[in-house]
Amino acid sequence: MFLFRCAPGYFGTPGIPGGSCQQCDCTGNVDTSDPNYCDHITGQCLKCIGNTGGWNCNECLEGHYGNAYHHICKPCGCSPLGSESSICDRATGVCECKPKFVGRECDRCDYGFGNVELGCVPCRCNKTGTKGGNVDQCDPVTGKCDCKPGVFGLKCDTCLEGYYSFSENGCRWCGCDVNGAASIQCEDPSGQCICKPYVTGQNCSQCESNMWNLLSGKGCEDCRCNMTGSVNLACDELYGTCKCRPGVGGAKCDMCLHGYFGFSHTGCKKCEPCENSAHICDPITGACSCPPNTEGEFCQRCTSSSWGHDAIQGCKPCNCNPRGSVPDSVCDVENGNCLCLEGYEGRSCDKCRFSYYRFPNCLECRCRYDGTLGSQCTAEGLCQCEEDGQCPCKENVEGYKCDMCKRGTFGLSVDNPKGCYECFCFNRSKICEQAEMVWSQIITPTRDVQFELGNTPLGLSSHKFLLIPGTTGNVKLGISYTIKQPIYWMLPKEFLGEK
């Protein structure tokens, strides 16, 4: 008996007289590589694709819209906030909106309403702060009103930070100076900015009288012009230089210029020429003499305990610290470096050297290198401590010099980042200590192995370790031949416990 059926993609009843097969019509919305994409008897399309459905895959599925004949069926996209459901018109994609919501997808509010998150509430824009004064016109999604310049808020009812004077024209910019004002906000309704110390002006943009340095950002500071040498107490607001009387110099007008003397309220007088070309005019008396701290016929060298020769300024005093410098020593005449005692450093020997503390005493830290943090130590083993002499210890180390393991740890080691190892006492105890004798390699003077109790073969092994058999006799260690691994003695049973 033969069973006739239509080929894939066709349907009908070829097995009965007069029966035939015709092609399935699935509107092109099926995968034709699947042989069972339509029923071979009824012709119903079984495996529609592209969001299509129906007998012939000729309509968009529920929740989709478009034209199945053009192979276009898109998701509806109805807003969950504004739509009655997720289903839209299958032809147009228009969703059914809740009250006060509009748009094909019901994703915005109707005129006069805004803020879809809150269900489209009335705009109620502030008439004064909103452009055009329209209180019912706001963003249909966010509900924000269209504010005038400098105005802020969802309803345009307040000034932005840094603005003031809310009015029909919006808000005015404070314009507070970034260096002179304490903040960008000003007072309302005056617009006066809040100034930093000794700063003035509507915008805090200038210093008060006899003040300068607005650009510091910390407020202005006193000019401190010398009352004797300056014309007045005012100075340049940018550089702080004072206006000096004739013959007077210095940023604060507090000294006579070179070649002048007699500092007074009238200025300084010009010196008479010196007979010795190396001499300078004394700024107080006007007499000719060598520059400060110099000596010699032509003032050509520094006096003892001074350095840095200059033909006009003279030499600078060494100022070696008496606690840190070698007694009765002088500084280098070229660079001014003093000769420091052990534990001191600096040009004037006025601070402690690394690994010393508590100036002016400068005591040696003497930190234990094994237990001190490596970041505070040098490769030579010197470590820096605090001003009270406390060394910076590793995590498991304590003590003034970092020389003791903390309770519950043992085995202080330079190779351990924590300094000491945690005790492992099989949960019987948390207290342990390191034995006085530790394992180490030894170098034997001879090369033989002798046992007092007769000849015992050397060759027993356990867990791949070479063992010397248990014996109560004495063993003399040496090696008469080369052994490539360590030799171990088996512990007596009283030490093994349950192992």
C-alpha cells in the first residue's frame, strides 16, 4: 500500500482520486528551510517568523503593528506609565492612552500637564520666572517650565545659585570675584557678595586701603610699608611693593639703597665716594668701611665664621648650630656648610640625620631591622623612628625598638612581611615561643659515619627521606661519600605522640 502526501511547502490530498497538491501561502513570513513550516493537508502555516501570525502568517501578532505583507511588524512600544495596556492598533501602532497622556505611544502629557513619572500633573509655572509668562506650558515629559535667564526650579520660581533679584526680567548675575568672594552667592536684594578678610566692593574684587594680594585667594593682607621710609602706607595691590622716599629701597621701604645712608623720614642721603674702591658706605653713619663680615686690605675675604663673599653685600654668617656642629669649627667659605657631629645634618647642623630623633639631642633610633617596616629602612639596615623614639613595627611585632613578637606569634624574621609567624598549636593554645636552638646547615670537618653499636646499614628510607636507623648509641656525623639529599634521624616514640 502506498501513502501519498504532498512535498514540503505544499498541501492537499494527492492520495484520493482527483486530489492534488498546491503551494502553501505563508506571505513569505516563514523559514522555508524547515520542511514542516506548513500543514501538508490543510496548508495552515505553522511556524511564522518576524512577529507575524494567522493562518497564512499575514497579520502582526498582538502587541505589534505594521504590515505583515511587507514583512514589517514592530513592537507597539506603549509607555507603561501612560498606556492602558501594552497592546496597540495593529495597523497604526497607536496606543490607548490614560487620561492626560497623549502621543502614539502615550509617552508624554497633554497641554497644560507635565511629568509623566507623576502621572501628568498640572504645569502651574511661575508667571514671573517663566518665558512668555505662560503658566500652562511646560515640558510634556519632565514637567519643567521654560525659565528666564538666571531662574531655576521645576516651576521657575527661584534664582539660580550665583544669581539674585527675582523679577520679570529673570535673575541678575552676582558676579562675585573668584579670589575675593567667600562664595558665588550674593545677598538678595542688594547683590552684595560675601567678601573674604580685608576685601571690599560689590563683587569683592578689590582690597581695602593699605592692603594687597587679592590673588592669593585667602583675602587681602596688610602692605606693612615702613612708616619712615615710605611715602604712604599704600602698596601695589598685585606685588605688594611700597612707594619709597628718595634713596630708600626694599619692598617695604625699610632700608637705604646701596650708596645711600641716614635712613629717616626725609629718605636717605647720598654717600661721598670712598677712597678705597673696595669700601662701601655704611648705611647708618655714611662712613667708608669693608662690607659686613669681610676683611683684608681690599675686603677680599670673609671673616672667620662667615661665608659667601660678595663685593657689595659682604659675607653671610655661618650660624652653625652649637648643639649639632663640631665645637670651634667654621663653615665652608663657598657653600656655608657646617661640620656636623654624628647624628646631625643640614647646612647649619640644625636637624637630626636619618635614623636619629629628637633634635637637639639627636638620639640614635636603633630599630631592630628584622621587625621594622621596610619602607622606613635603608638597605644598610638603618631605620627611622618617631620623635618619641618609637620604631614603626611590622604587623606582628611590638616593642619600642620593634624587637619582640606579639602574643600569639613567634620567630622574628627579616624575610617575613609581618615580622613574626602566627602560632600553630593545633587549637590547643595560642601562645608559643621560638626555641633557643634552630635548624641550620653545618659543615663537617671529616667525611665518615660511625655507629658505636656495630655496623648499621645506611639506606633505610621513609617518604623518600634517607634515615639513620633508630639506635640508642652515639652517632658521629661526617660523610665518607657524596649524598645528594639531607639525612634525618627518626624521633623516639615518646616524642611522636599519635603520629
